[in-house]
Amino acid sequence: LAKTTQPISMDSYEGQEVNITCSHNNIATNDYITWYQQFPSQGPRFIIQGYKTKVTNEVASLFIPADRKSSTLSLPRVSLSDTAVYYCIVDRGSTLGRLYFGRGTQLTVWP
Amino acid sequence: EAGVTQFPSHSVIEKGQTVTLRCDPISGHDNLYWYRRVMGKEIKFLLHFVKESKQDESGMPNNRFLAERTGGTYSTLKVQPAELEDSGVYFCASSQDPRGTGTNEKLFFGSGTQLSVL
């Protein structure tokens, strides 16, 4: 499994755009990049997944450059309720469901 | 649609006792996983069921842990006898088989069971 590196913590204010970058230098051809969000006292929740270029859904955007050695999760106009831990996971289909979570990034949004 | 449910939400037991955690996956999900986070550590994989069969149990810490999935529906994780280092949050997750969808797998997690061994 490719190891990921992401900031331990980030702070932002309400209404700002937040970009969390994750590096995964050893990503393999069959690997997908998946982000999960976790609130206190809850399990992780799937946010977005991509293989290359850009993916956007109602929650976030995921930018993946051509070499795929990094990715950036973008949260537009964050609110207090976006305060959570965000995990970047490089996920190989052959290791179905065996995810390596790492420490994640604690995002704190301030009023 | 009901999500993944886990019971109990909290359990406090004494060292040496037995505890059984239960997980009800999302209906129709053949894949069921157990993960746990012990104090100060990362969330780690324990095992994976496909229907009633254990697909991968390489993350199970030792033989005091026994997981079952009767009839390929709900799953139980029994710890017997419990030790202090077993304290932590135990998460269950389920997923559909992503093959043929053009995407990779998406796991749906329950809220976890907080286990405290005193």
C-alpha cells in the first residue's frame, strides 16, 4: 500500500476555501485516491474518490496532477460543521476494503 | 436507507470478561469489515468478510478475538478474555462489490463501539 503524507492540522475561517494536499509518491498504476471525513464519535465517511485529473461532487473537489504523486482535496466555503479529521487514502482494488488511514488532517474551522 | 449500525455504542467491562460487539451492515452489502482505533493510534484494519466467509483476517491481533458473520448478514466480534490493551473504538463498515462499476470501493462505516476494559 502506498504511504500517504498530509498535514497534521489546518485552521480556517468560515466561508474560506480549504485545500488539503496529500503526497503519495509510491502510488501504483491501479491505485485510486480516496478521501474520508470523520467527525468526533462517528465513523469515517466517504467524501470523494478519483484516479486522475479532477473530480467534483456536491461536497468537494479532488485535483490530481498527471504524475499522480499528490492530490488536493478542496472544500469550498467551509462552515463550522466541516471541522473534522480528513484522511487521504491510496486504495488498491486488489486489497479490497483494507484501507490504511494514517493520522489524517485535523481541520478546524473558526467563526 | 438505513446505514451501518453497531451495538452497543459503549461497553465498559473488567479485564478477563467477555464482550460481544454486533454490526448490522447495509442491506445487500456482501462485504463487511471490522476496524479499530486504540488510544492514540490510527484506525487499523482487523478483518474482512465476503458474505459469510472470512476473506482476510490478517489484522486480527490475537486468538482472543473471534469474528463471525452468520448467514452473511450481521456480524459479531467477540473478545474473550478482554485485556486492558483492547480498549478503543471498534468500527464496522460494509460495501458493495465495485467490480464492473468503473470505480473503486466505497466503505460505509458505523459510528463504532467504544470499548473500555478496566
